[in-house]
Amino acid sequence: MGRIAPTQARACFVSVKSGWIAAMASPVHASSLGWRLAPAVEVRRGVTRSGVRGRGLPAIEAKRSAKKRQERKLDKRDDVRDLHRLVEERKDALEAAATFRAEPPAPPENPKEASERIERRLVTFRAALEKVGETKRNAQESDAWDPTRGYKPFEDVQDAVFDLDRRKTEVYEAYLEKAIALLCLAKNEPPVSLDTFDWIYEKNGARDGNNARTLSFMLAALCKHNVASGMVLVLKVAVECGVVGGIDKNIGKKAIAALSDLNEMGLLDEGEPEVLQAVKEAIEASA
């Protein structure tokens, strides 16, 4: 077999993380090759990753130039700055949301108008509930449905759930507005909105800590003027929002005692004894 001239072919084995790559150079003059564009390399003989010496073959290690290293360092620095900026923006947004106070709507003129407002908001709530069910069914029937991820990738489902929660809060606010309308009627005073008791509209309803605290103020005023139906409405919101434990204990005991006496005499309206029982059970469960 004849000898192959070096200018006709050359071969070398290059050691990289992914394994061995055989690179063959064509028999063209070196000045026309693309090797000029390759990064600088350092050739050394040593132990391979498997622990066996390279049997005389050179191990080639790629080195970044100083310029590349500086660019990478600057990129990382920019990423850290962007992260800090996003954290600060989120912090500012949370602080703004915490201090936000929506303009209260006009209060109902009387208990009758308050009841009509409740009915309208219940209709809107039921429509929002149906919308959630519809969007969830569409999501499950779509090609993108993945049971392991659930509804998170579907923005229309998230929007429908958010709207449902908002409509539910509006229903609870309508209940409380009727309670205050009954109180104003008993006191022979003009109607007032819930912000009179420091309630904040459009802020997660009674599940908000501040709003849950105001339920005690409303309940105390209703107890003072013996407005039984108003007390029941406030307690109904507390039960459904899971904040019965947040009501002042003395005020709660006084309201429950008054309603229990009326219940024994059969003076509570339809549905009100069930609310009273639910309050008692919630208090026992939290004890």
C-alpha cells in the first residue's frame, strides 16, 4: 500500500464533551480553509474523561476570548438588573393594590331597591358560573388539553374564573347593602353605602382582612337597633366567606343570642334559621 501524502488528506480525533468527532480536511491549500474562523484552541496531552490516557492523541480544549468573557459577564449583570427591576415593580404594584380604594356605588334607596339589586346580581353571578363551566368543557375537548397541567394554560378559563369571583363579591356586597338599608330605615336616616363602616369595594369582599373586620361594626349597629334580618344577612356573608371567626366574639354572642330568642318564638323569616344554625356550627368548628 502506497504512502498517502500529507497534502492529500489529514485526520484527527477531537475530544469534546459529547464524544469523539472525526474531522477530515480536504486536500486544499491551508490558506483557503475555514480553520481561520475557529476559536483559539490549546492542544495538550493528558488523561481523557474516561480516565485512560489519550494514547498519544492530543486533547483539544476550546477557550473563550477575553472579549467573549467580558460580554458574557455584562449579559449576566443585565439579567440581574432586570430581575431586581421586576421585583421592585411587583412590590410597587402590590403596595398600590393594598392602598387602592374604589369609589363606592350609590346605595339603594330602601330595602326594596336593595332586594332588587340582589336579584340582578344573582342573575349575573349565575351567568358567570355557566361561563366557567362552558370554558372548562371547551378546554377539556381541545387538542391542547393536558390533565397534568389542568386549566392553567387556558387564559379564557382563568378570565372566566376571575369574573365569577368578582360577581360573587358583588352579590355579598348587595346582601350587606340591604342590611344597611334596613338599619337606615330603622333609624329613620338617609341611606348610606358600606364605606360608612370602612368597607372597601372591589377588594376581595369579606375575605379581605379589613373588610372582615367591618362586619363586626355592622353587626354591632344592627344589634343595637334590633334589626334581625340585617343581622342574619351580615352573618350569612360571614359564613359563606369563611370569616365567622373574625367577628368580635362579644358582638357575635349578642347577635346569636338575640336571633336564637326570635327563632324560638318563630319570628325569623324563611331561610334565616338555617343561617343561624350555620353560624353556630362554624363557631363550634373554630373553637
